[in-house]
Amino acid sequence: VVMSFLVIRIGKVRSGMWAFIFTLFGALTALYIHWAVWVDLVINISGTMGTDRLGIATSNIKMGQVINLILQPSALLEIMKEINEVGVWGIKGGTVKGGFLTFIWIIEILLATGVAVLTGIGQASKPFCELENKWFEETDLPAMGHIGDAAAMIKALSSGDVDTLTAMLTLAGDIKTEHHAKATVYDAASGENFVSIENQIAKTDDKGEISFNSEQVVSFLKVSQEVMDLLRGKS
């Protein structure tokens, strides 16, 4: 994920399609290397530590073997197939293998690639200043009061209606327990400004614990310098 983010940011990739391609390729490559290392560790297991209920295997990496596995995909896949048939770890005394282990591997692939792709596309979608040839400076503002009327907020931001914005932008209450909003501003020396705002909706579960759901109010909306100054001063 970190590498995908850096490739998109440092490479200044602004195309969502190319961000998808680069991050997907990077995630699959990293996952493939991870499997080669893991298979090598399985091959070189020399013993176990712990008890029958809770224990770990002891092993050592042999870099020569890892490189050979990376360079020989068919051999790597064949060994993984054998591992899948017998399993190397278990849950509650049962060995995880066969279809269930395959299912877990598929989930691993989807999570690894999904998170990387979403991170890459998210970075590529952020404002980029062509005049300065760099990403806009990104700043997270302190929390503000919950935005009740999203449509009115968007209209006021777009039109530069400072009076309406002044009335709508309120100070946040207790951000650990109450609804509030978060704003991120993007600006550049060229004078262009963008803002993204999301509401944080508080909810309490059966145990009384509070968590928050994010609701996007606006994403990367271009605003005037006057509005930007108000946002910074009001937050």
C-alpha cells in the first residue's frame, strides 16, 4: 500500500486508469514475492515452539531458494498446491487445508489488491497543479460542527457566499462522542483552492461504545481564496 501510494505520488500519476494498472501490478508483485518467502519458510520448518493448543513453527529463510521460487512460477504454484492439500496451520485442533485454505488465500488477494488499488486511485484523484508541476498542498483542518444541509453547504462553497458559510460553519462539540465534520483543504501558489468535507456520524453499539461513520459532503470542490481564508480562520 505504501509503495503504491509513493509510486502514484512521486510519479505524479493523475490518471485513474493508470493508477489502477500501476497499483494492481505492484500489489500482485508484492503478493507473489510474499508467497515465495512464505513457501520458503514452510519448506525450511525445523521444529515448533509452544504447546499443542498454541504454538509456532521455527524456520529460516534461504534467499537462494526464495529467488529460485520467484524465478520459477510453476514450481512455486506446484508447492503451494501441495501445501494446500495437507495444510500447515490449524484452528481449534483442525488443520486448515483444501477449499477453506483456498478461500482464505483468495480473500488475502482481494484485500491486498483492493486496499492498494483504492489507495492509488485515491491519490491520483487529488488536485494537481499543472503550473507548478506538483500536488496541491494538503492540510487537514481541526474538526468543525456537523453539516446538516449538505446541498446548501455545497451551493455556498461554490458561489463564494461568505455570509451563508459564516452562519453554517460552527465549532465542533465533543468530537469523541458527538457528530462533527472534518475538512481537508488543498491550495497552491497559483492561487487555486479545493476543499473536501465529510461528516462524522456518531453511533453507539450494544456495549455503549461509540464509533463514527463517514458521510462525504463534498470532494475536491474548487473554491475562492475568500472561502479558503474563511475555512482556515473558522476552523
